[in-house]
Amino acid sequence: MEIIAATCAVLSTTPSRWLALTEQLPLDLLTRPPAPGEWSALECLQHLVDTERWVFPARVGYLLAGQDFPDFDPDSQGSAPDGDQSPAELAAEFAHLRAEALRGLELVTPADLACQARHQELGLVTLGELLHEWAGHDLMHLVQAERALMQPFIQGCGPWQPYFRDHLA
């Protein structure tokens, strides 16, 4: 697997999935957490916007420059959906930020994958490792959001509920 192309492929699919979810699903479903203390689908999307603004593209730059960089704590540094934007507007913002990030990744070469810098919490990391993490992060939060969206349907499916055992919150 060529990690630059694979990462770009994953990252390019995520905005359209969020655009479809936010344009089609009702607000009460998007804002419903799967369980107390867990993120709703909309909170997952806000987190992805935050990491597109402040984390992943910046870390690519840090690594290419060999500069150490801080960690990111979504609980203390992230933002909550503020209600000023509709879910569809937030998804559109994410799509715009992601398009910019993908343009930046076009400049990354296979030789760059070995670039290293120190992450404040994790220690020495490479650009190749960051690209793996970025793609995995995108997919993880899509799964997390879809799990949140599933809960009211699972709860209402009566005798079929055991089939969803692995997806209960």
C-alpha cells in the first residue's frame, strides 16, 4: 500500500459522506449522543473540523520542517458545535478545509515519509506514521458517528436487537 495515495483516497471520501449525512438526517438524530458522555455525530464532525483547522495540516508542516509540535486535547482545546452553523454548513466548512489539506498533501513525496519531529506527548514520530493516523482518525470518527446514529434504530427493532449486540452504546 502506498500510504500517500491511500491516505488521500480515504481523506477525499470523508467530506461527501458528512455532506450526505448532514443534508439528509434530522437535527435531533445528528445531535443525539449514543450514551451519556459520548459524542454525537455532530460532535464528531465538529472535532474533524477542529483537527482540519489546527492539527493535521499543521503537523504535516511541522514534520516537513523537522519542528517539534504540541499535542492536541479535544476536550480542552476543541470547540463544541455552537448552533450558529447548521450541520450542513459545518459539513461544507469541513469539505472546504479538507480540500485545502489535500492540496497540501499533493506536495508530499515518498522521501518525505521519513521526516521526523517530536510530538509533545508521543515522542519521535514520522510523517508516514502521521498519514496512517490521519486516515485512521477519519474512519474512526465516521464509525463513531454512525454508531451514535444507529442507537435509536437498534432500540426500536424489537426482536432483531441481538443482531446489533456489537453496536450497542
